[in-house]
Amino acid sequence: MFEHHMRLTGEQQAVLDGGKGETLSKVMETLIRYGELFGAEKMVPVTSEYNHLVTSFGLKAMGAVYELMDTLIGAGALSGQKFSVDPKPLDPNVPANFIQNIVFNHFMYTEQERYEAQLRNLGLLSDSAFTCTCYMDAVGNIPKKGDVLSWSESSAVVYANSVLGARCNRNSGIIDLMGSIVGYVPYFGLLTDEGRKADWIVEVKTTKKPEAQLLGSAIGMKVMEDVPYIRGLDTWLGKELDDEACTYLKDFGAATASNGAVGLYHVAGLTPEAAEQGESLVKPDAKVYVIDDAELKRVYDNYPIIWKDKSAKPKLCFMGCPHMSLQQLKDWTDKIEKGLEENGHEKVLVPTVFTAAPAVLKRFEGTPYCQRLKNTGVILSYICPLMYMNNPLSGKMPVITSSNKLRTYTSARYYTDDEILAQLTKGGR
Amino acid sequence: MKTFKGRMIVPGTVTAEAVVSHGGLNTLASFQKALQFGDKKATCGDQNNPDLYGKQMAGKALCLPQTIGSTTGGLVIYCACSLKRQPACMLFSKPIDSLAGAGVILADVWLDDVKMPVVDSLGEEFLEYVKDGMQVSVAENGEVTVA
């Protein structure tokens, strides 16, 4: 038995001592050792209704993960909560050539069916619960303010902490599930009041509303894992967490979390804790980062472009990493229709895939926008663009996106929303 | 030659050649291609990491401030260990982050026969001093000697 210094309840100690079997004992040991790395002195109950897991893909190379899942299932160590999970890596609607299909189905995602069966055994919410934006109304995995979570998925964690006011560390895959299995998570970091204080003040001094994905990238790369308190953004987003503001913060947060390691940000006058506690959230020795138009341009100009032919014509455009909101789908329908009309085209000039949660797509299909968007040639999908791109064949394709997360993890080239619109409706930037 | 003292997270001793990332190591971006396509050297695939991009990570003393990026990070480390494509050791100048912490603990608890000593909190001077190709030795007490 390993030595630990945590104050455990009788129930937690009994699990650790093997009272519920060796596997659950090892799960508890994992969580205790993980928590002690960060000074956790106790475990606290998970209070959210649902969990959210990051691992949605049955990659052959991840065999050790699926073996571990089999061990958990075999021991009856199932999730105490139902959970949503990140998007699926495959969707026949998304364009792929013959060789890509062979690689996807016969070399990469050969464990997909096995893994999805494991997820169902462990506590998957439903067969349509595959999305990185589980907090959308249509999906319904929306934690309450103050809820303690055992979530993973960097973009979902940063959204839950910042926009919803829930409390969650940037848990890794597997750790997310283990918290749900024992019903407790170690108390440290973003679960604590002190851990939610801001290490940075970010002053937004741009002359127009900054691109969410670009601003998030700049802040993520600067503050890394720290908590930023952002002044000046309410000028552009207003004082209400309405659909538009939440959508902006979804994309902004995903960029802070993937280009850096941000798990929580506060927006002065807007996000719940900033609205309640104001600048008392800022640590006395906080550093300052000023973002103006020139700084955003510097960040944009420094993105590496790893296409072999930097002037290649794009072969695919992915929008929706993280998955798009219903409002984004509607807004982009209007923008694309208008752009095509102005430029005398009927269909988008680059094969384009918009991705969203299955439940959001279902709602969108119930609106007149859906057929209008399909008429422009845009393909709708529930896929994870990142998983599609993660192979040498897709990596060689000139793919464009306005997702800074997709840019970070793949060879996709980042453009602003306006530039993407021009590429799709006019050709060229 | 210089010795640095850190916190031993996963005990063990090893001597290996250093590869150094001065920025945060994006675990998913760095390892994903290597794990998927059988690259036993675990060549770093992160285009945004000019220090490491294209360099071998497996069997090296991986020196870094922290890891960043996707919350798959921990299970990526876990899988790298299970496939024996992990670094010889991971040496963090800062306190370890939650994703790397999860990965190395998962590997230590759930995988048999994996040796990857991990030391954190080695200080900024460590990362300034150590360079690619230097010999790095990890002692059982968390001392890291760079020569």
C-alpha cells in the first residue's frame, strides 16, 4: 500500500483499502496520488448531474486505454453518472477519398465499435451524446454554478468554469472517468477559491471587436495555465451572457485552452464570478498583458504555415472546432447566402463541412435555415475535425479553418471568419 | 556540469541525452502521429514547437516547463508508455501540470514494467542550462545532473 497524506472519509479509506475490490482500490489510489501532486488534502464529492469525457475515438494506438476500460467494466467499476463524450472521429457525410477511407476504417479507428460499446457499458448518456459542446441547450449537459465536476475536454472545462461558474480542474482523459466511478475528485486548483483568482490582467484595447479565436490564442500563449481577468471585452460583448456572448466565449475559451492551458478566465462585468466579485478576483501581484490591434496582428502573422505549397488552393474547409452553436449555423447560413449572391455564385467554392452536436443539428434541421445552407453546398456533420485531420493523408491536404484549436493540433491553416467567408464565396482572401 | 534538485514524482534512476522544449509541450500535438503510425522514435509532430518539432522524444531526457493543450494529454502519455515509446525521463522546470501529472500517475499505477522517472520543480535555471544533446542523469533523490 502506498503512503498518502490525504484526510479521507471512512468510505474513501475503505475503498482504498480494497473493501470494494482491487480495481476500485487502484482507481482511488490513482486519484489520491494525482491530487497529492497538487497539494490536495481531501477528496470532495462530484455534484454535477452528468460527466463529460474527452476520449471518443477508437484509435488502434490507444489499445492500453481500451484494455483499462475492460478492466474497469469487468470489475463493475462503472461511472456513477451518465456522461456525454467528445465527437466521433468518423462520419460518412464528410468527404474522404478511397485511400483515406481505407486508412480511417482499417488502420486508424479499428477499435471504434469496441470502444463505443465500452462507453455504453460505462454510462454513456445516449447514442447522440457525442460532442465537445455538451453544454448546449439542445444537448442538456449543463452544470449549475458551483457544481463540482470531473470533466475533461479542454474547451468544455474552460467553458464550464468560466461561463457557467462550475468548478473543474483540467482533468485528463481516464482521470475524468475515475472521478465519476468513485464519486469524488481531489480538492485542488480550480476547485478552490484561491485557485480561481486571476494571475493576469488582460487589457483589451482593440479598435473593433476582436476575433474570438485570435484573442483566445493570444491570451493562451501568453498566460499558459494561469487565470486571466480580462478587461475591455465587455465593451464588445455587452453585459449579458446571451447566445451571442456565449458563442463568442465558447470559441475564445477553446483557443485559450488549446493554444495555452487556460482552464478558467474571467471577463470583467460579464462572466458570473467577475460580475459578482469584480476585481477582488485579481491577485495583488497580477501581471498585465495589453492587447491592441498590433498585438493581434503580430500573433496572426506568427502562425506557422506548414503546407508544402503555401499558395495551394484549399481542398476542404472545416468550421466547428469546437462544435458550432445553433445560432452560428443560422448566422453562417445568412452570411454564405449573401456572399454567394454578391459574387455571383450558387455553391461554396471550397468543399466545406460545418460541425455541430447531433442534437444541435437535429434542431437546425427543424428550421428553414437547414435547407438554405445545404443549397449552398455546405455539408453538415457531427464529426470531430481534429480526428479527421490526424493522419498523414489528411495532413497533406490544404485544409482551411477559423478554429485556432484545429490549427494548433493539425496542418489546417487558420483564417479569420471574414477571410473564410471570402474563400468560400469569392475565392481567395 | 551542474546539479539541480527537484521533486521526485515517479522514482527511478536513468541517464539519457536531453531534448529541450522551452515552451509548454503540447502532448497531443507532439505524440499523436508517432503513436498512430508506429514511429518508435516518437518524433515530435508539433508544428508550433520550434524547439522539438521533428526531433526524437522516445528514450530521451525530455526537459520542459510543463505540458499544455488537449485534455487527452494524460492518456497520450499513458499510451506512449504502454507502447514503450515514452521518454527516458520527464524533467519539468515548473511544478507539473494536471495533464502530465495524470499521465505519469496512470502509467505508474496501471502499467507494469514501465520505467520513466519524473521530476518536477527543477527551476528556470535548469531549463536555461540544459541543451539538446547534453547527458542528463536522474538520481533516486530527485537530483538531476546535467553534463
